[in-house]
Amino acid sequence: MAGLAEHLEHDETDTETRTGNPVVSDIRTNRDWVLAGVQEVLDDSPQLSYTTEDVYQACEKKLAVLWTTEDGFVVTTGETDPFTGNRTMLVWVAWAFTRGTNLVMQHQDFFIEAARDAGYKKIEVRSAVTELKSYILSLAGN
């Protein structure tokens, strides 16, 4: 996906900084490369029922948050437990230009703090990628 990387390097319409920690970004100025990444996730996981347009609309309507870095993006949403009222930050979609670069570990403290600051009691990640599940569970022991 070199085209996506080139888009990131040459996108002059996006004023967000994509270095260091993830930043909240506007889906409208990041539409092309983010939706291409979402489509790649969907192609790799045909059991998923949402579409690229679902992700776009959720971000545009502020039902989801787009976080970007120079390495990729994460889209998060919030869920409320109907019995306790506790809020959970759900990592809905995550995509990176290069797989296997330990982005989960690199940004986990950031997302833990962002979730805490937003009033979430926990973070949940759902993924069909078995390697990611094993990796996240191994981090939980640290």
C-alpha cells in the first residue's frame, strides 16, 4: 500500500500532526487513506458486518473517534453497560501501514490515559487476528 504512505507524506490539507502519540483527526481530511485501510481490514476479515461508509459516518457524526499517527489509525467508540452504567472504550478498527511493529505496546499507555480522562472504566479490543489476541494477553501480565 505504498499509495497510502505517499498520501500521508504529501497531504497538505490535514493540519493534524501524525508524530508521537495518536491525535484526534478529522475523517473528512483523512477519508481516502483511512477508508482504504478500513477496506483492507474488511478484506482480511470477511466476517465483519460493517462497511467503510459505516466507519466514515460514525466518525463524521462523532459517534466514533478517529485517532491517527504516522504509522496508521485507530477508530474508537464508547459503550455503556446497561446494568452498571460503566463506560467502555472500544477499539473498533485499527490499521497500520506495516504490521508487526508493536504499535499496541507503543501506544497502550496513551490509550489507557485517554480512556481514563474520558471517563471510561476499561478498554476493549475485538479482533479476528489471533496473533493480536495472544500479544495483548501477554502484555496484560506485565
